[in-house]
Amino acid sequence: MRKMPSMRTFVWLTAAAVLSGCANAPELSSPAHSVETLAKACPAIANQRIDPNRIGLPSGEAWIASARLMRAKPAGTQPNGAVQPATPDYCQLLGSIAPLDPNAPPINFELNLPLHWNGKTLQYGGGGFNGTLITGLAPLRDATNSAPLPLTQGYATFGTDSGHQSDAHPPAEVAAWALNDEALVNFAFASYKKVKDVAHALAEDFYGTQPAQSYFFGGSEGGREGLTMAQRFPADYDGIVSVVPVINYIGLNHSFMRAQLLQMSDAWISPAKVKALGAGVAKACDALDGLEDGVVNNYLDCAIRFDPRGLRCPDGGDAGNHCLSDAQVRVVREMYSPYELIEPMVNGVSTYPARLPGGEDVPGGGWDAWVAGKTRPTLPVALEQSRQWLYGGNFIRYFVARDANFDLTKYDPENFRPRLQEVSRLMDSTDPDLSAFFGHAGKLIIRENASDLAQSAQAGMNYYRTVVGKFGQARVDEHLRLYVSAASTHGGIARSTKDGSEVPTAVNLLDVLDRWVVKREVPADALTQVLDARTPPHQVLASRPMCRYPNYPRYVSGDPKNAANYRCTDYVP
């Protein structure tokens, strides 16, 4: 069989053919290589294969299913009213990486190569249990409405489905793919490394030079992926942004199950009860930041001040929506208490930290979405129930018990000790040893959202403290920042409990990271979060500071919608 030319050779030959007959035609690797040449070379990449030897983990062959030249489009409005950001001329590659196990799903990916390249790559992280192709064409998590897409800024962007496809299973069986060992390893870490290596090989072949900087940006599961890359593949990335990372995976899912199993009885916190809970937190904590505006900024002090027993119905029974029964008080107390694991997991982690009070009644991001759901948890797991029940139940059945029919009400972690340790080694991204990442001047920004009810903001805080404990504050300050967005829910939304108005939470962390890596501009101790209009010219409607942990934004005086009127203040117990 005749050997196929390498991707680099093929694209170079295509470009050379385009330029044949031109005097002094530049080589593809020349910095002056024309945009026209890249545009004509793009479609020829389709059907090409990338040698597995160019992938840093054992892997099947990568294949480019399609290569399309996408012409620039101005900003517009989608049929649903959402703003569609402008996009540039770029080469869109869709491909897959074959599994080693013929029974495992492939790893699908998308790579977008702008014709006007800034020399940098940006890998997007996923979310939930993944299974949906991350295209690299969406706005970054928590970005301002005025921010151009990374692709439009010149980044070569890419993402993956992490090696399984959610539409292969019923919607409530979102982790059924984890019964396959290779699919689980791909989800844990391998797919992101493999796709990164393929994307960089393709970018080098297309542009004729290696990327100058390589970045990763992800939130939630994608935030875990970012920290995983810093810990497992530290030489691969110059900078990483990790937002609300679900790093203590074993502890997280067990804390889900604790709250959900309690609510299978009459302890369920109905949507009407959630409003009473939110009002109770606001009463205890709203003024702790110097301003009664329905926003809990002093998140650490609130964790001490709020006691759900203050919402107890007079006789401990369920006396209506304005109070909580004894059983319901227990659910709330468990949510705001640490979860003790049966034994230490990888890196010696033995607890999952308590959630912080705040944001309970924020629609779509508070207890209604994550803890209570529209109906109480039942078997079988259903989509209208809480996300904790959906994710926690799927985790127990498919990651741990590995039995689709396992009865969740019978779950006892004592019966799964070896398996829990095995899954922890795969999924828990809690290793504080970032020496290799720091050693090549890698930069890491972590953002936690204080009112996160999906995962605990204190998980990131605990991780940060372990890194400081290992390296010392001065060394960590050279490479790592932890910011806390007060009152923000898991998805980054914050609203006043007084009037429902939106609170500023948007900030362009990719720009902060890039300046830190390239220009050595050390990020400020306080970054400005804004609320800007969704339509051009994207007027800034309000702003406030996002402070480095453990500081919080304390109101001083003046217009509370102006960040200048707050000071990042040390939390004093």
C-alpha cells in the first residue's frame, strides 16, 4: 500500500500548487504566507489522517471528516433574539480519533483555524457528563457581551465531546457510556490530551509553525478538565482558566446523594419552600457587606451567621410554605455541612466541603435547579427532578456500581471501597503538586462562585490552600490566582433577592490570562465584573469588583452599581 503523505506535506503541496507559476512564491512556513493561500488550502485537508505517533497517549488514528472554509459573518440576531457574535474567515475542521477498544465510542472534535492567526491556541472545556461536541465557537463562560469571540481575536479554537455521544443513550441515562473502560478514561483525562495533540499537529501543518502559546478555558466539568491538564500534562499549556471546577469528584457526587436520599420522603424542599429559605439567608447575611441590597457579598461570614433552625416550624411539623419541618431543616443543614468520606481518597482528601449560603431562590441556578427540582427524587431518575439526583444517581450506577439497574436507595459506599479508590484516581483533580506547571512559567486562574449549589466554592478554596501549603504564598502568587465571584450561582448568574435585578458577574478572564502569560502583567487583586447590555454598543449598566480569595467586596458609599464604591476587604472571623 502506498504511504499517504503527512498532513504537513499535503497542505504544503496544496499551497505550492496554488502558488505555482508565481515568482518568489513564499513557502507555507513563511510568516508572510498569504491569507489567500490558506483559504485555498483549507478544503484539501478533508479525509486526511493523522499518525497516532503524533499523539502523546496510546491512541487510534485521527481522521478529518470535513474541512470547510467559513467566510466572515458580522454580528447579528438569532431567531430567539440572542445576539450572534461576529466570526472571521476560518477553516473549520471536524474529525474523530478512533478508539483502541472497538467497543468504545470515538472521540469527536472540532478545530477552527482563523486565516488571520494570532499564533495561539485555545482549548474549550466541556460540561456535565459531556457527550456533546464543544465547537470552540461559543462565547467563553462569564465573558462580557462586548467581548469578541476568541476565534475572532485570532485564536485557533477547538473542543471535543470527550469520547462519547449523549444521543446514544436515553436523556436520563447520561452516564451509561461509563460502563466502557476506555470511554471513562477518555472522559477523565485522555480525550483532552489526545485532541490537544491532534489540534496542535493540524495547526502546525496548516500555518507552518508551532503555536506560540497554548491555553485551556473551562467551567464546571470543564474547570475540572483544566486543573487535570495542569496536573497531568503540565508542559502542554502556558495558561489555564478554571471556573467552578468539580475537582473533588467522589466527594461531590456523594454529597449529591446525601441530600437527595433524604428528600425522597417528606423532607423534600418544594419550590415554595425555597423562597422561604432564600428569605432566611438574606435576613441573616444581606447586610454583612455594608449594604442591604439583596446580595450576599460577605460569603464566609454568612456561612457562620446563617442557621436554618431559625426557619423551623413551631412544632417541627410541616406547617406551610413559610417555614421548614424538622426533616427539611436537616436537609438544609446537610447541604451547608461537610460530607465525610468513608476513607481518604487520592491525595489524602477525606471530606467534601459545605456549600456556602446564598442564591437559594435564583431561578434556574438555585435550589430549584440543583437541590429540589420540580418534583421530589424518585426511582427511576427523571429529568424533572433535581440535577443533583440526575448526576449523582448516574454517577453511582455507572461509575461505581456499573449496573444500570442498581437500586440507589440501597447504596452503601462501604461495599465499593476498591472501586471508589479506582474512580478517585481517574476523576479527582486534587493534586497540589503543580511544580512542573509552575516550572515552565505556567499561569493558572481559578474562579469560584460563592453561591454555587452545584458544587461547593470551598472545594476550590481548599485546593488553593493545599497548593499554598506546598509551595508558599510567594511562589503561588507568581503562577496562581483564585478569585471569588460573590453571590454568583454555578452558571455565573447573580440576582438581588430584593427585586430580582441582575448583578454584575461578567469578566474577560482569557484577556487577563493572556496578558499575564505574554506581557507578564500580574493580575490585579480586584478584577472588575460588569453587567453590559446584550445588544451593541453594549453599554455598561453596572459594575462591581471580583476579589481575590479570601477577600469580599464591601460597600463603602455612593452608587452601589459602580465598582469604585466597593473595597475588597479581608474576611475577619
